[in-house]
Amino acid sequence: MAPRNNSPIGEAHAAGMEKRARKSAAYRAALEEQQPYEQFARLVISKRMQLGLTQEELAKRMGTSHSVISRLESGQHRFSFTTMRKLAKALDTHLVYGFQDEAPNPKSRRTPKRELVVST
């Protein structure tokens, strides 16, 4: 029997993450905790690109550095509510936040109750 190869080399990053998540509850929990930051990062990247801005240009609009934008867009770093408000303004949009009574159910057509605030 050939020895098992435990090296991630030659393995897609996502496949390696899935494999590790199956084995470790702590790793799964960490991934779940990071997910909102990654989702928000994708929104920021998409909006920045729609506006035709570079990271440097977005940083100037926010009064911050390119490295802050780079870290934020990586989805691997936490950021403050204040940063989210500055981002919304720099991206010529509004930050919407609030609460939802229950998680969305893809099997139901019913929309959960939401209470939202739009930051200007």
C-alpha cells in the first residue's frame, strides 16, 4: 500500500480547506466566523470595480492607506463600523444595517421580518 500524501501541494486551496474543515470542529468554527468579512470584502471589491477605482484611489477617498484597503479586501481582517461607514461614503453608496428575526430558508417563499437603518 502506498503511503498517504498529507501535503497540500498540488491540491486546490478550497479543497484543502474543505478537507481540514471535515476533520476539525475548531477550524469549521473559525471559517464560519470569518465568512461575513469575506462576503463584505467581495461586495467592496465589486463596488470598487464598478466605479473603476483602484485600491489606492479608494484609500484616498477614505483618507486611509492602500494597505488598509488591501487588508479589508482580503476578507481576513476585522474592521469597524466606522470603517464600513467611510467605505460606503467613498463608494458613493449608503451603508444599510439592521436585524432579521430568523435565518432565510431557501425552501420557503416567506421573507423573514427585517428592521433596517440606512446610514447617510
